[in-house]
Amino acid sequence: MIAKKRWLFVARGEEIPFGEALIQCAENLAGPDQNGLQKKIISALNKDTHLVGAAASHGKRVASLDEVVRGYLRACAAKDANLSEIVWVNPNIPDEQACEWVAAGAPLEMVRTLGFAP
């Protein structure tokens, strides 16, 4: 990502910690006696925890192709107000019109948040 100049360094601000909350959420999602599934969910969530933390601190927006993590985060957002406010857009899904959304200034639209429940 750095070599392709798709990386933006931001000043370190006050980060909202999601690590412990996401581990607890993974345990809840996996259910009892599902240690293997729990590890898989924790691994997936840990991969993108930095994106969620940065988004929470700097604009509440994420653009990612990872629908698996998005699904886990949506489930976790039901119990975490900070997480539920994160806007998540997948540029690979035509119906989400990610380019148009960015061109419009990437507004914080409720229907795009992790906490949105239709």
C-alpha cells in the first residue's frame, strides 16, 4: 500500500480502543465450545482493528473489500456505540456507488454505518 502511495499517515490522536471489545464480541459470536471459530473470528477482526480505530478517531469512514470482517463488525456494532457509527463502504460492490460517494465528499450516511439495521 505504501509503495502504491495508497497510504495516508495521520497524526496520532486519541484512539478509541476496540481490541478488548472485539475479542469479547468474537467470543459471543462463536458461542460456547467453539474455540476454533472464535480464533478465526478474532484473527479476522484483529487484521482490521487498526482501520476501525483510525476511522473512529479520524472521520468514521472505512473503504474495504473485506465483507467477512464487515459482517463480524456489524454483529459487534449492536453492542458498541462507537463501532456502530463507523461508515463502511466496499468499492467492489457496484450498488454501494463508492466512487460517487467519495466524489460527494463521503458523507456520513446512516445507511452505510455498521450499526444500520434495515
